[in-house]
Amino acid sequence: MSRLDVALCKLTLAAMSGLSACGGPPSAPGGAPASGVLTAATDGAATTPSAKATTTDTSAHPATSRADVPRPSADPSGSPAAPPSARPAASCARPPYVVAPPYPEAWLDEAAASAGRDMGAWPTRPMVGPFATRDLARPGCTELARLPAAPPFDELVHCTTGDPRRPLGPDNIAEHVLVVRTARGFWAHELVRERWPHGDPSGDEARVARVAELVAVDRVGDAGAELTAVTEDGPPGGSKTRRVLVCGLGPSGVPACADVRVAAGGPFHGAGSLLYRLTLGCDGTLDLAGWEGGARVKLVHGLATLAFP
């Protein structure tokens, strides 16, 4: 071959397959082996977080000095987060379901910008049932709200075992319950409950409870409605623990609920506190981004798959 023919051959084969049959493997820029360049490019794509401007917002928590708080790690173990595994494409076009934190926090955006760790399948708990009637599903439960039927749920009721007209006390402790009816009968699931110390020597405070949101809509694109509830419980004038429950019906025919704690411990970085932003995509991807407190504050970003058995 002429020198021109060899050069054209090299260019053509390199464009087609990255290999060369016209004189050996192609050289990478700077003389590095092609395999080294590919590895570096792959590693960079897997570990570099998406570009997102973040700021340190101290105005939300004036009593907390960020200079006094240890720099958070990328995840609970302190090691770089692993890239998530491949997930199926979304089966619907609606926007994701987002539960925002109860107060603003710049660290949530910083956590979300990091690579998410794959947490696998998010656990669910089956509802109790089936029962022939609603009263059998949860005796002595006073109806507080009724949602329109949303298949596969023919009836959806939020009820309480306490008296909503009276304050929390040793003889009035409310349990908030979700009662649903499917083709197999009635099912019950506890949403949140109140607590009275009853002279508990541990000194725990009374905890009031409420259901801040209860909605039935197709969240994960499976042609059936899911029930999403946001609950809060905590001391009467103190910081509340916030949870998100997502309930649905899978192939087993037994409704089940996922329970995700998204806020606890108050607006400062004390031991045991946490704050998350929850995003549920219509492909069933559950995205949690935020931080957990303790001796060292840790940024956490996790991706899980939500599916009902």
C-alpha cells in the first residue's frame, strides 16, 4: 500500500471499531494505550457528579455554625458512592412525585449532585386482611376522610381510634388507620399513632400525630392507583418526625405499603437527626437525597426500586 492508502485505512477502521488492522492498535493522545484512555473516561463519567451550583445556607439555621460542623462524607460509609445499576425506562410521562423537606437545606442539593448508591428493592409491609366488612378491618375507627374510588381500590377511608374533638391524653390516644377495599375484601394499615408516656421512666414526651396528606393516583405507571400519605408525629410544640407511605397492589393481590422516614430530630444537626428529599419516578425509582446527623454529618444519596409483591 502507499502511505496515503495506509493512512486512510487507519482512519476508517478507527472510526468503525476503535481497532486497526493496518499496523497495530491506534495510539491515544500523548502516547498512552487506548485501554488506559477508555478506563479513565469511564471512571470519570461514573464518579463525576452532575454540575449543580450549591451554596452554604446558614440563614435557615442561624444557631448552627457551618464552621463547627465536620465536613460530610459522600455516603454513610465515607467512601465514594457506587453508580446505580441500569434501570428500566419510565413507563409514563407524568412528573415525578416529590416530597420536599419541611425546611430549606443546601446540603440536600449537594447530596443530590453526587452519584446515587443503588439500594436495591425498597421493603414493603402487607396490609392486614382481608376482612368481610370495614368494621372488622379496624373496629372502633371513626372516619375522618373518604377518598373517591381509584381502581384497584373500590373504597378508601382514613379513620382514627381516638376522639379528634379532644386533646391527646392517657384516655385519648389516636391511631390513624387507612382502610381500603379491593376485590378480595377490606384491608387495614396503620399510618401513624400518638403516644402518651404513662409515667415512662425514660422521660419520653407525649407525641401527637396527624396525616398531612393522603392522595390516590397512579404514581408508578402500572395503570393502577397508589396511595401516598405524608404523616407527622412528635412532641406538641416540638419538631416532628415526617414519614412518607406509598401503598399499592401487586400480583399477589395483597395491598402493601412502603414506609420512608424523611425528617427527624429537628432543624439542627444533633445525634440521630436526618433530612431527606424524596422523589418517586413513574418508573418506580425511589430517590432519596439528604443528610444524616450524629458525631459526623454524612451526605446520603440513594436510589431504590419500589414495586409491590
